[in-house]
Amino acid sequence: MDPAGDLDRISALPDDLLHHILGFLPDATAASRTAVLSRRWRRVWTHAQRLALLDTETTCGDGGAWCRFQKFVDWAIAQRGDADMGSLDIRMERFGCDSPERVDEWLRYAMEHVVESFCLHLPFKKGPPGGTSYQRVAGLPSHGRATSIRMSLPHCRLQLPKAAAPAKYAALTTLALCAVSFSDEAAAPAAGGDEGRRTLGDFVSSCCPRLRKLDVSFPVGLPQLVLRAEELEELYIFSADDLLILDVTAPKLRVLSLLSSFFNNADDKVARIAAPALEEIGINFVTNHRRPELNIHDLASVRRLVDLDLDMLGQHYRRTDVGFWLLENCPGVEYVDISLNHCAAGKAPASEFVDQVSEGAAPFANVRSMDLQADIFPCPHLVASVSSLLSRCPLLRSLRLKFTKGYYQASCLDPQDEWLRHYFRDESEASTSPKKFVLDNLGEVEVEISGVTGADEHMDLVSLLFESSNSIKSMTLRTTTKMPCAVYLRQMMNQKLMKIPCTDRGRWQFGENVYAWTCYAAGDLVQAEGNSTDSTYN
């Protein structure tokens, strides 16, 4: 037997090459298993350039396992010494015997030695905000080298560097903070606040000169966020309930997402945005709370509006609706993503409603593509609301609709509703009659219907779309609901779809949960004349 055949050629490779090989493994658990290859491999994995330490167990109350994982993280970090690394990912899913000192040590190590991406995910534990589990304090070091920092720190108060001390995160381009408490920003020193600590806005503005993306979700105790960021391109804020003031000046900002925030009833809430390069905006607020004053400059460059909530009552909409305000004040918008909500009687005063199809209502002239989801609509109002919205988009080319299961039956709408009678002379006509419109440019329509039952309002809307445009090339209806009477549903859909006017320009194809209509090609049109029931089953 050739003695050369017993040589461990892999272990003879240079460390840099071994680290590169280990970088393809998903986490430290997989990497640590390479220790069985030889004695040399027992420590090689700890020096890999990309290290993911993941506690994937979710057993509750296993404090011993939690402590073992923390010790494992400490050991792995200690093995590296002062060596730099590309990325470090620490994720934990269970509570146990953790300590603020240990989290601080991990933060200090990461800020000193990680040069690319750092991620720290601590577990969430239900409990009262005043409980001991909410009292952890994590201190962010004054200097960091990473280009990306993502931290989820529930039950943690993040102490940012002191304003009096120099601080710099010169390489940082992405900062994502989830469930982090900034309660020290609102608290006076005498009340337990941290005197001289930077606010989040000051930290970003003065310490992160290259930051391009900021993502803040579920923050606690963040009453204001003031940003002066020359390089910031993307700003995402989600569920910032305590927010009162948002003041952003960012000349390169392209994407602004402000969702479900300002969730309080303060009177002096305001969002001021100065961003001349804005291309995409997504804004919605909780409707039963006072909305902030919205002041966004330079909307001419906006091309996409996403995550819009529109409150409608038939063909009427609320004049205080932020979604409609954006549609009317962003003349260059080409794509919109909308969630259409029925504004039930009594939800808002009658004086807030405007007839969307009245004379003088300006069209959304540049809208070419629309994703529209309709939620919680009473049957009589669905077609009227959707049609009145589409009537203001004469150049629409692509449309995708998604209907949820949240429909009231027609009988649920009380025709004797005093509020409706007071506002509409004839509520059955004014609020539920569909608006006729023309979409000469509409080409491809995808209607995705969840829980379809062949309801009349669905078919009425499909029919209205065909009537509105002779340029439709294809339409696809989908249902994701698995019904025991699927065969009956398919037969019923076939009968209803074949009766829709204006569909004789093409043919229907029926598959499992899919109903597709395709326009005839020019050469096939003569052959199909007189055959109004052309359809196939797959």
C-alpha cells in the first residue's frame, strides 16, 4: 500500500485556504464538526472569516442550555484572540442566565474586529415592561469598523456613545435596529436618563458619514428622530409608536418607508422630509389615531408609491387620507401598491368624504402599473370603490388585484343606516354604483382571488374590466382556497365567465385553481368568429 495514500492532504493546506473552505458552511455547528478530521481542524474553524453562532433550540425554561450557548460564544471568540474577521452572526432564541456584561463584551469585540457584517439577535420574552427582564443595558462602543450592523435587542436599552467623546463608524453603510429601547433619549438625568448620551439621530448624523441604509423597527422611547445625512439613500421606520417628530434632510435619499408609526394621540406630531432625489415612498398610519402633519418637499422625482392604505366608502374617499394626498401630489408616479379599505359608516365624519368621480377630480395621469388589494369590503361597495379608483388612472397598462376573504354579505349593510341616509340622498345609488371608465392601454391583468366562490361582485368587476379596455391581452384569475366542492366551483366559474361580454375576442382555459383568458392572435380571430363558447380544460 502506498504510504502517500495515508497523508492528510487537506490539513496540509494553508490556513487562509482552509478558512475560505469553512466559509461555505452555514454556521458554527457545522464548522465545528470538521474537528473530527484531525487535531489541527479542532481550532481551524474558530478562525474562519465568516462565523455564525446560532442557538436554534427553542425549548422554554432551559436555562442551562442557554448558559452553555453563551459560554460557547465566549469560548469561540476567545480562540480568535485579536484577529480580525469578515462577519459575525450571533443569534439566540431562548431566555436564560444572560447578563448585560456579556452582551457588552460581544459588542466590544465585534466593533473592534468585525470589518464587514455584524448581527446580534437576542431572544424576546413576554412580560411587563417594568419587569427585571426589561432592565438590560447594552452599550455601543465609540468606534466600529463594520460596514453593516443589524441588532435585534428586545428588553435592552441601547446606550449610544457619549456626545462629549469622539465617536466614529466611518465604514458603516447599513444600520438596522429592531425592538431597541431608546428611553434615555426622553428621560431627564434625574429620572434615570443618561446624561450626555447621543440620540439616535445625532449618532447617525455625526458618527456615520457613509451610512446609506437605516432601518428602525419597533423602537421604544424614540419621541424624535432628526437626521442630517448626506449619503443616506434608504430610510425604513416601522411601528415607531412613540414618535412625535421626524425631521429628515437627506439629499441622496431614494426610498422612504414610514409605516404604522406615530401611534399616539399627541397634538404636535410632524414628519418633515427634505429629499429632492426621492423615488419611492411608502407611508401609512393607523386610522383611529391623529395623523402627523406631513411635510415632504420635492415630490416631483417620486416614481413609486407602496404600502398605501386608502379608506373608501363606495366612490367616496376621505380627504384626510395620506394615500390619496400622495397620489395627488406626486405627479410623476408610475407604480402604486395599494391596500383598499372600506370605511364603515360612522368611522369618520361625513365632512371628511369627497366624491372621487366628481367633475374636476384630477387623474393620476402617469400611473402605469398597479397592485391593488381589497380588504374587508361589503359586497355592494367593492366594485364601486375599485372602479372609481381605476377611473382616475387612464394610462394604466398593468393591473394585479388581490381579494381577501374579508367580505360582508350584502345583508350586513343596513339600508336604514342613519349616517348613510344623512350623507347620501340615495345611498344605494351614490355609494355602490360602479363608475364606467376607459383603459385603452391596459394589457395584462392578473386577478388573484383568495377564497373565490364565484361571487357576483367578483364577476361584475371582471366584466367591468373587459368592458373598459379592448387592449387586454390576457387575464388570469387564481384561487388559493382548496374547497371540497372544487369540481362544482369549476363548473360554476366556467358558466359565469363564458357569459361575460367582450370576452369573445379570446378564449378561456381552465386549470386547477386557475382561470386564464388569452386574446386571439390576429390570424386566429377569423377562425374563432361565431364560437363564443371556446374554452379548454387542462
